[in-house]
Amino acid sequence: MSSINDNLFGLHSQALDLWQRRSEVLASNLANADTPGYLARDVDFKQALASASGQSDGLAMAITQPGQINPQAQASTQLAYRVPTQPSMDGNTVDAQTEQANFAANGVHYQASLSFITAQIHMLRTAITGGQ
């Protein structure tokens, strides 16, 4: 993200990217609810947002040569396996009810970040036009 977007929207622009990525992961879990051996995954939002904003704990990765993968860009794609609450006989760890609840909650978070960004844009437009 550019520094202008960071100054205008704070972490909401980065959060929006993370909420979108989590929606994809949760949808994939739901799609594979009946696949034997499928392991449910999820995005650790707190860790991913901290590393995206540069506030992560520990050692930061560095690019030593041009063309290497940017560790900051990859932070949001790091997935963790979900600990199953009720493991199945076929090794599938997807709990459809949990995934649906997480998907719905994720949608609410995504909409909240989007609403904040929309309100910021509306406020800027009002400031530029003088409320006309």
C-alpha cells in the first residue's frame, strides 16, 4: 500500500485485504467439507495484520537479492491448520457449522472495514467540495 492510503485509511486498507483472503480460505474449507483427509485452514488475522503493518514480534525477514519474494507481501497468505473440535473417521477436520459461523463473522468484519473506508472517502469529498 502507498503511504497516502496508509495515512487516509489507517490499517483498514490492509485489513480489507486480509478479510478478503480469509473469506477465500473459509470458502475453500466449506467446499471441501466432505473431502476425506482435508485439513481445515484459517488465517491468523492478528498475526497477519501485525506483520503487514510492520509491528510483528521477532526477527524480520530481509530481501538480500533483487527478485526474491517480498516477505511483507507474503505475510497475509500464511495459513495455519485449525485444531479440530470433532475429528472425523476419514481425517477431515472441517466442522461445517464452525466454518459457516466464521464465514458470517468474517463478512461482518469485511463490511465494517469497507464502511470505514467509504466514510473516510465521503468525509474527504465533503472537505474538498466544502459541503456542497
